Amino acid sequence: MRPQPQWAALDVYASNSDLYADPRLVQRVDYRRRFKRHRPRTPSVVLAPHGGGIEVGTSELCLAIAGFHPSTRVPIGQTHDFWMFEGLRPVANDELHVTSSNCDDRVARTLVSGATHALGLHGCTAAAAGLEDHDRAVLVGGRDAVLRLELLTRLRRAGFHTVDAADHPVLGGSDRSNIANRTRSRQGGQLELTTPLRTAMFSENSRSDRKHTTTEVFWDFVHACRAALAAREATH
């Protein structure tokens, strides 16, 4: 058996299937899955494996980067397939975290395996990223070097503190089993946003209000990511 990443040992559940099989958990009470599958399929898919209350803000980012306003779900331009898993509990959503390398959700894997490009969205603490507690930063990783460079360039141009995470041992997104790297080309992109950055993206940072109170920081980030995906698609 292939050894598991060190952070996977902290998870309560070994996989999404393991979580779904737990009779103590109720779908739409403890968690939910949301996705969009276009016909025909889009070249890129956007992922939030730890949305809702697990890694706060990633659900809203997933929708917007995929081309849907997080409040109305109305398209805001070119749209992409997306998939997210969300914690819905009032507390203890971290118990629902399944590391991306162990994500075996059937829909997620189907969407990604049919896509040419993928972008996974995650949240981390500044400390886990090796930064100061107040740092509003994003770590850019994943096995797709071209997409990583596009993201680094466009996020930096938009004024974000951007860190190349290609060699980060935990947050680099380089594991071949990472759901974002299960595309046709076996590579994808991954973003890890620190808590201060995600907090700055919403005027009211609560589950009910986030989607209605997105800030300029949120939209600057979204537009940079969408531009990077468009540039990556243009290179095939």
C-alpha cells in the first residue's frame, strides 16, 4: 500500500466513501455536495474539497471562479464544471476534512478525469504556510507547472502576496493522487489561501452572509484566477 501523506493521519475519515458510510452523519445536515456538469463538458473544473465550514470561503470562491455569482448562481461569464464538499455543522466541521489525496467521491473523480485542467481551492492558517499570523497570502501549487505560473503571475499582478508552493512538503499539491491532479494530463493547480486573506474577502464572514457580502478583495482574486484558467486553456 502506498504510504499516506503525513497530514492524512489527522483526518477522522480515510476517504469520502468512508465518511459517507458513517451512519451518524446526515447529508444536508452535517454535510452536502454541490456540483455542475456541463454538456458538453468544459475543459476546466474547479474544486473545493473542504468547503462550507471546513475551510471557510472556499465554497464561494469555487462558485465564482467557475463563473457563477455565489449569491445568485447567475453566470458572470464563461462557466466551468465545479464540485465541492461542504461542512454544514455549526461547530466541529474540521472532523469532516478528508485530505485531497484520499478524495474518492464518484462525481468529483468523474468530473476531473474528463477535464484537461483543474484548480483545487483550499484554506490554511498562516502558521501552516510558514508566515506571520496576519499575512494575507496564497500558496500556489499543483503539478501543472504552466497553470501554476499563470496563477502566480496574475495573482501577483493583482496585488496579492503570492508564494510559489511547488516544493512545500505539505501544501504544495504535488501528490499524484490529489484530486486536482487526476485530470487527463495527470496534473492540476492548487491554491492554499491563509485565513486572513479569506476573511478579507467578506464583509460578514458567516455561513449565511458570505455569499452576499463579497468584497473587492474577493473579486480581484476571482478575476485573476479566471484569467489564469483562460490562459491555460488557450495553451491546450
